[in-house]
Amino acid sequence: MGFTGLALSAMLFRDARAAASSAGLPPSGLPHFAPRAKSVIWIFLCGGVSHLESFDVKPELNKYAGKSIAETPYAKVLESEGKNIIGGNPSHGNRKVIMPLQTGYQTYGQSGLVVGDWFKHIGECADDLAVVRSLWTIHNDHGAQLTWQTGRHPRELEHPTLGGWVSYGLGSLNENLPEYVVLGTPTGDCCGGTFTYGSAYLGPEHGGVRFSTDPKKPLPFIAPPAGRITQEEQVQNLSLLGKLNQLAGIDYPDDQNLRARIKSYELAYQMQASVPETMQLERETEATRRLYGMDRTETKTFGEQCLVARRLVERGVRFVQLFHGGGGGGAWDAHSAIKSNHTSLSTQVDQPIAGLLKDLKQRGLLNDTLVVFGTEFGRTPGAQGDGRDHHPQGFCAWMAGGGIKPGVQHGATDELGFHAIEDRHYVTDIHATALHQLGLDSHKLEIPSRKRLEMDHGEAIRAIIS
């Protein structure tokens, strides 16, 4: 194949499109239709945030506190519909006694959104949010964290995350940074681990790249050994390595690991300057750092991550996945002492997330940046001691920016927050909505040998799209 083969091979590897062409992928990573958003910031709170005391507040819990579910009018409705009146994970025991709200609540904005006091700062952004209060998922344990990221049952590990699909479908807006970046501590190995930010059969080049907010070490092994190699020597080494890889690529054009390795070497060299610059948060004004809560011990860490997320999308990163409370089953898993648990954790994230929304808006970035706030499931109306159990039958999430209607509330759970009863949405409808705003149709991205169910694709939630 000679020199022409080398050149063609290099171009195919750089665009990472060789294996994707048969999947109906648009040429050059173009969207399928006019997009409303360029990037996504995907915020995931690990462990299961209580929907009842955040963005789907249920005052009826106070009215029936201490009573058995059987003593409430709603019990007859549940029984007539053949629904579970306990909720939670059956292996965790009996959850029949109603627990009152563990925090207060207020109404915010012209939209009249009711928000629990754990999220007062986000409440101030009520008129920018589209809250979906009628989500449900298939798994009542923390494998639901993987379902939220991939849309598949936890038994099926080898499936791409939403970030992987976005990278695969659209490619990069900035060749000096990855398409898909991960911040914070991800889900523990028990509940998906690296699969919650992976790309599975799409190829490793579309997996999430984990960043640290430490400006001195934002990415392991990104900097060459100090004093041991000059920039000119590094360029020569990488050039030779690239030629050898491209020669191998002629013989093995479908080798995903080879494609990923070539791309990683190119990207790593480019990132040596661009990543440290992105992490230089000291360049931001004092007012901006305060907006994210970086002047307070409780909010500093997550505030830095939210600010980095803004700087990444500002520089063209397509998908930023922000984990909070990761490791194990997740810090938000409040089986006991939910009041102290959620009070502490919400303090860490509330101001930073609100600061992110306000900062994106004032810079004009919220118009084409979609922010998604979610968790794997809600918490039970019934008590588990002084905590709440897992609750997959009904919970909530919200979206903002990127062509989403501001100040709307869509769907509903019943009066006690047991079941999604109005405009019900499986979690992949959140995925489909995010892809739609980016101009992507998941059916056109599908690889023929990896057919998915319609449930896996989901449907865009048209009621919250502008």
C-alpha cells in the first residue's frame, strides 16, 4: 500500500471513524439534525438522593407521619392498582411507617417550584430548571447507578455510557482536549465502577478521561520527566512511534486498541499545555470563585470541580461527567440518619451547582450547554429507622439550558411519593433528551451487531424542550 496507505491509515485513525462507517454515523461527526446544545455537564449524586425532600417535596408525609401506610387513604389506591405499598428493597425489611419530611421547603421563582431547604441555592435558579418528577428505573439496588449511565441492567456491563455515545457521535470541538472528561470520585466497583464512564464496544477512544482538579497533577503521567527529555526529543520520539503504529494499522485496520493508543499518544502530547491551563482556577476573579463556594471549606472541593466543568465546556469539551459522593454504594445512601447525611452532603453541592448555573447563564454559555442533575433512584416514604431505603418506583431529576424549557415541572408521583403516576419516564428518556438536544438520534448511532431494545434508546421528553 506504500505511502498512500500510510496517509490514509493515519487519517482514519485520527478521526476514529474506520469501524463506525457501517453504523450509519454521519461523516465527520456531524449531528443528525440541528442541535440546540454543544456540550453536556452531567451531574450525578451517588447513592440515591431523596426526591421527597429535594425537588418533589411531599407535605402529606408530615400529615401521616408515624402512621402505617395502611392507615392512609392512598393505601386503597395502591391495593386497587396492585402496587407495592412498602417500597424500597424487600431484603432491607419492612418500610410501612411513614417518615415526616426531614427538612423544610420553600416556593421559588415565577415558576412556583417547591424545593427542599437542602437545596436553597439551586432553588434560586428555579426559573432556569425543567424538573422531571416521574422517573422510574428497573433496579432497586445500587446497580441502578450503572443503569443511569448506560440505560442497561447492571448484569449487562459491556454497554456504552451516554458520554461514550456523545463522543462517538460528535467527536471533538477541541483537538487539544478529550471529548469526554470525568471529574470527582466515580461509582464504586460494587455498582459499575469504570463501566459507569466507559465506552464498551464503541472502543476505548470514546471512554471518559478522568481529571483531577489539582493544577499540579491534573492528569497522571501527562508531563514528561523533568530534565530528562527536551520537547524536540519528545516530538521525534512520538513521531517515530506514530509511524510505527500507522504501519501496524495497515495490517490491523479494525484493532480498536491500536486506534485508541494512536489517538491517546497524539492527545496526550497536545494536552500537556492545554490541560494545565484549563486547571488554572487562580485566573478566575475572586467573585467567580466565591460564586462557586471556593472560599468555604465545605464547598471548595465540589466548587472547584464545577468551575473546571465550566472551563472545559468553554473550551469545547463535549461531555463532562461530574460525580459526587462516589465509592462503594455512594455517600447519599442514607439508610440511617438521613437528616444529618443529606444536610452535610447537600451543603457540599448546593452552592457550587447553583454557581455553575448562574455563571454559565451570565456568560451566555447556558444557551448551548445542557446541565443534567440526577441520581440512581429516590428514597422511600416509609421509614428505615431514622433513614430512608432505596426507591426506584418514582423519583426526579432536572435539566437546564441547551434548549430546554426554563421554569417547568413535568410529570408527577402520587401524594406520598411512592409511584410515578403521570407522564412516566424510564431513565433512558433522560438520555434520549440529552442526545436530541445535541442533534443526535440514537437509532442512527446504533451498531447493527449490537441491537438495542426501544426501552434502551428511550424517547426525548418533548414537553420540556423549547
